[in-house]
Amino acid sequence: MNYELFIAKRIIAGKEYKSSISSPIIKIAITAIALGITIMLIAVSIASGFQHKIRDKMTGFKGHIQITNYDNNTSEVSTVPISKKQNFYPNFNTISGIKGVQIFANKAGIIRTATDFEGIVLKGVAADYDFSFFNEYLLQGRLPNFSLKRNKEILISESIANSLNLKLNDTIRTWFPSEKSSMKFKSRKPIIVGIFNTGFEQFDSTVLIGDIREVQHINGWNEDQIGGFEVIIDDFNQLKEKGNEVYTSIGATLNSSTIVDSYPAIFEWIKLFDNNVWFIIIIMVFIAGINMITALLVLILERVQMVGILKALGSNNWGIRKIFLYNATYLIIKGLFWGNLIGISLLLLQKYGSIITLNPKTYYVSIVPVDINILTVILLNIGTLVLCFLMLIIPSIIITKIHPSKSIRFA
């Protein structure tokens, strides 16, 4: 029989335990544990949500890896075409972990209305384009269909539509500079079939999605000439590795760059979330541990007589320490239970209720994103429990300093 656990349970279940002098201190310790795990869950989930949402939006617009002509290195616009006939298209069979390869071509231009104009980049895509990203953020209309002959259907952002007072099914007037002369412009009249809003203002304010054959026709390219390829990978965590593999697999006249290489400032910014989260976790565990140490010491001092009696009956120091460590572990688990209940409830409320909003021009998202990872929740709870328990072992040494005769007489 584990008599230490038995005594610990009797102490916890006893009425005098709940009305003792240590009761307020114990409640404060439980509250500290609950508050700590709540803050840690919120910090980790929101940081992860920001990272996933921002990088998903960027890869939705640009793909994970872009393959272009070397002459297009410093430009968002496709100026020098490359051949669509490559051994890695439409499938990158030489590299594992590649979800797909899709073609694109960009063309800078302007939208002109009777009263205003706006600079835009028409991104031409083909029937093999993965529209799942834009389908998620589609507000009105439908996705364009590029599987048939060349058409004038386009997707436009809500930002541009509001700026120029455009609406669904409008036929708009666009102008694009000629490849032969920058003084000559070619006019097109695309039709708005869908309006999207990703909340990523850097792209929403300029990008239109249209047929790649329109871009080819404007530039005077043949059907095999394109601006480049977008490579979609299965696991973002392997981006650097896959980026290197792609670079070594393509021709000498082609260049590849990952989305991180193209937008380093944004990815450095979202990396800062990790540092902030670790700082919060360390502070919260430290505070919770200090409160539990205080509670444990009060519990021990409150039961000096019991410690003396147990020692007089032959119990060793480690056995008596285990009684109080079991007691403290129960308090930690109780705090973790309430902390998880409160933290996960708040996260679910934000995830499905979108309570807290943000300025997308500053944070790249319009709503605070939440990513609840079950494994992360479990690891946070186990880590907090283990660290707090380890912090309690040293102060429990005070039990070894209690002498049976003095403690019994003191009582």
C-alpha cells in the first residue's frame, strides 16, 4: 500500500484542509497555475496562428518556390519569357515532397475609370492553377474558368473594387505597356467574375488574377512562353531544403527563389513571435513555480505536528516529502485543468466568433488568427507539471529539518 498517497488524499479530502490558514495561499497558487497555462496557450496559439496564416497567404499569391528567368530576378513583372517545355513540368518527378507545379506570367498595367485610375499587376494563370486559396477568401461571384479558350474573366480584390467603385460582372478598362515600346499601350476589357479579400493589403491592393493567355497575347508571346513556374511543396518546414533541391535541378539559364528569400523582412518579423512566446512561457512557469513553492512551505509548516508524529512512528524523510509533493501535484493538476478550460474556451471563441479584429495594413490579417495544436497543448501541460514539480523538490527538504520531539511539543 502506498501510504504516502493515502495520507495525501485524506489531507486533500479533509474539511479542515479547505478552511485552514493555508487555504487562501493555496487558492492563489492554483489561480497562478491556471492563469499561467491560460496565457501560455493563448500566446502559443496566436503566435502559431499568425505564422501559419501569413505564410499561407503569401504562398497563396506566390507559391512556395518560384522559377523564373535570371533577367526577372529583381522584378515582380515577367519581362523575359521562358519555355513551358521543361522536364520538371507539370510534375517534378526528381524531387519528393512536391505537391504541384503551375505556370504564371505577370503584367503591370493600370485600371482606368471615368473618374480615377489604379496601378495593378495582372497575374495570368492556367487551368492547372490551384484556386483553393482564393476560393477560401472569395466574397462574391465565382472563380474564373480557364480550361476552355482564352477568356477575359478576372478575379479582383475588394480593396481595388472599393477604390474604383467597381462591382461584380462589371466590364473594366485596363491598359498595359507594349513590349516593343513603353510609349505604346494595349487596351483590354476584362470582366469581373469574382471579388476576394485576403486581408493581405500588400497584394490585395495590386493583384488581379486572369488568364495567362491574355498576358501572352499582350506581350506577343507564343503559347509555350510563360513568365515562370510556381512550385507548391507539401511541408513548409522543408522549404529551405526543397528550395536548394529545386535550384540544383533546373537549367543553368533559370533561377529559383523561395518565398522566404523573396520577402525576408516579413518572415523575420513573424519569427519574432517565437522569441516572445518563449519569454512568456519562461515567465509564466517561473511565477507559477514560485507560488507553488510558497504554498508547499505553508502546507508543511501548517502540519509540523503531523510530520513529527510520522517521524516518531518510523517514517523516513523522503516518504513524508512524497506526501506533500503528492499534495502539491494535485494542486498543479487542478490549476492546469481550470487553465486549459478557460484558455481553450477563449481560443475557440476567437477562432469561431472572430471577436478581436486587427488592421490588415499593419498585421497582414484582419482577425486575430488562432491555431490550436493538440500536441502543443499536451506538451505545455506536461512541461508545466514537470517543471513545477521539480521546483518543489528542493524546498521540500525543510521536512528533514523537523525534529519529532520538538514538533510534537510545539503543537
